[in-house]
Amino acid sequence: MFSGNFFLNFDISLIALYCFWAFFLGLVIYLQRESNREGFPLVSEKTGLPVSDGVFGVADPKTFILPHGGTTTAPKAEAPEMLAIHPLRWAGDPIEPMGDPMQLGLGPAAYAQRSDHPHLTFDDHKPSIVPLRVATDFWISEDDPDPRGFTVTDADGAVAGTVIDVWVDRSEYLARFVEVLTPMGRRVLAPAPLVRIDEEAKQVLVNTLLVKHFEAAPITQHMDQITLREEDRIQAYFASGQLYAKPERSEPFL
């Protein structure tokens, strides 16, 4: 039988502290392994061979149910993406593109290989980002300028096209893209955060690109919807012009 003073021989607070340390260590290990699901297993940029995945390794594969149907497993083996760059001598060397980095998706023009399907709304599972000609129940507020019909100018002030529509996000209730019809007849989506609207001059300024870049810009497969991968690629292309559109932009200030 135990006497009434059995626990007097134990330091309960010290035991609780040790239990907390053990729990916290396990939590750190668990979170570290879970963070290694995307982009793992690692491979060397130079040799393409597998490299160490860290002290705690990679989490076991897990299948996730996607919100709009289907499943995906992570981590999973993926074919390495071959970049059009000069061979690297050492890991961490500066990347020297072989061609137009804006088209190759390098540096600030890099984008994630996301799903090539459109993002869907939560309620009715319809494409979320669509032009106003499709989202007929959306409109531009009277307090905001309506750029449709405005002239689009590039970084040099040259005419790059005309705005023919505005693409809205039915999930977030905001404008995502401005659709531009170029002189060559291409329909190009310019990300809304990168355009400046001059209502008095009826102009839309896109300072990151030149006219020639509009004609070479990536476009969507379908006229009335955009996939997750296309969205990332277009945004990266327009943003990268801040560095790549003109040679002097990538030169040092001093």
C-alpha cells in the first residue's frame, strides 16, 4: 500500500517541465517534417542527383482531398525542371539566362507550376476570375474610373493597345486584370496592381513593359477564364519588366 505522502518524493513541477520539453521537441520535429512536403525530395541544381533532406527527413506521403474534387499526394517525386541557363560551376552562382529571361521564367519572371485549371468559387464551383462580360452581376463602382475604351501606353508613352474589358475575382470582389487588345489583335491581360489609370487623359499606363513586350506576353488558353498557372505566369511576366524591359533597369545605380 502507498502511504499518504507518496508524491512528496517527486517534484511535480519539474516533471511537468520535462514533459513540456518533450512535447515541444516533438512538435518542432513534426512541423519541420511537414514543411518539407512541397519541393521535396531535394535534387542538386548542378548534378540533378538527390541531396540530403535534413536531419529529420521528409514526411511520409499523404493524400489530400482537393476542395473542388480530386486528390493530390505530397511529397511526390517530380521530374526536375530544366532551366535555359548557362551551366553552374557551383551551387549559388549567379544565373545567366540563355535568351529572354522574361519568356524563360527566370529571376523575377519565375512562377510556380501550379495547377493548369481555373480557381473555382466556393459556392457554385464556377471559374473565379472572369471578365465583366461573363460576370454580368458585377460592375465597376461609380466612384472608380472605368478603363474600358481607354488607350494603353507603355513605359515610353507609346500606344500599346486599348482596354476592352476588366477581369474581376468573384471570390474576392475586386479587379484582377485589365484586358488589352494590342495593335496586332492579341488579347493580353495586364495585372491590375501594375496599371495606373489616368481618367482625365483616358489612358492606362503600364510602366513595366514596352510595346514589343505586349505583343510577346503570355495569353490564356480560353478567352473567358484563366488557370492558376496562367495567372502566376502573366503576373510574373509583367512584374519582371521592372528589371528586364530596358537594359538600364538592370544596371547598378552607382
